Amino acid sequence: LYLRAFHALICVFAIIAEVELVVVRQLASEKAATERLLAEQERQYQLSRDNIEAINIKCHDLRHQIRSLATGANVVDRDTLESVAKEIDVYDSKVRTGNDALDTILTEKSLLCEGRGITLTCVADGEALDFMAPADLYALFGNALDNAIEAVERIGDNARKSVSLIVRMRAGMVTVHVENYYDPVVSATSFRDGLPASTKGDPLNHGFGTRSMRAIVERYGGTLAFSADGSTFCLDAVIPARDARPRA
């Protein structure tokens, strides 16, 4: 009887320990996810601040140019008018790809690149991505372009500060190609599980963007790959166009 009672007591303690272990793991997972979300929100907030700052600087310059023209202090020549028109065109030229969500992302990133002296080249068939949810498009292309912009900012040669994006439909498949230069000394060149390793020294809060991109592409039945050759970094995604619903 005592032995049976002892065994029952041990079983109870074992069950309690297992429950506590599951709860602790769940709390740790939730804490890690919360910290990643907070880090992502902070990054998005900083990018929004940079966009607003770039717009404010341009508007400030335009205001002074317009005042100068209004006062007639300087002779208005053709070059001055063309310069003002060019500055205005930067904010009037919304990117149009045929997909509203993608247009919003690319317009925002174009303004960001304009403020940072980066050339963003885009050739995109936005209609080919109509089957994807706007939130997935924002996360996929937002993270891809943010990483590319961050990499080219670290390059000392201004002529190489460029990012290119190509979205095409080929044989029922949507292909996405993002390419940018990078400095192998300060940017990631190693890969872990097919993803570029973070250079920020905190794998918990960084590197989440690339994992998120891969998860999005795989939910739509596609594949995502990264490559680097020492000077150029490439992201390539292939997604079935007919798979209109993401996988659970």
C-alpha cells in the first residue's frame, strides 16, 4: 500500500513537472515572438520617420525656391524651372504596377531611396500578384527592399548604390528577383539553413524578416532562395500563380 501510494505521488509530481515545463516553454516562445514583433515595429517606425524626414527636407527646399521665384530676386531661367519641376515630379510620380498594395510599397521605398541617394529600378507586373493578400505583399517586398537598401547604404561607392526589382509571369509561375550590391566586409555573406546570417549579433530579434519572407512564399506553394557572389546579393522567389489561397 505504501509502495503504491509512493508511486502515485511520484506520478503526480512528474505530471506537475511536465505541465510546468510546457507552460515555461510556451511563455518563452510567446516572449520571443513579442520581442520580435516589437523589434519589427520599431524598425518600421524608424523607416516611416526617415520617409517623413526626406519629404520635409524636399518640401523645405521647394518652399525656398518658390519664394525666391515669387520675390523676383533672381532671374527665372529655364534650368531653375526644370529643377523645381523635377523636385515636384519625385512626389507626383506614384509607382504603378497594376497592384495597389505593391504600388504603395514601391512608392514608399522610392521616396526612401530618393532621400538616401539610392537608385531603385523596378520592372514589375503587379497584376501577376493579385492572388496574394496585401499584408503578405507588404511583408514580403517590404522586408526584401529594406534589407537591400540597408546593404547598399554601407557601400562607399555612390555609383553602386542601386537596387533592382523584377516581377514577371512565366509559364504560370510568378518570379520575383531583387538584386543589390553589398560590401562583403560589413554585410552578411554566410548562410544558415538557406537564409543569410544576421550581422547584428542578436539572432532572437534580427533575421526574423528573412524567415518571415520564406514562410510567406512557402504558404503560397513557392520557393525562396538567396545568393551572394562577393559583390552582388540576390533574392529569387518562384510562386505558382494559380494557387490563389495560401496554405494553412
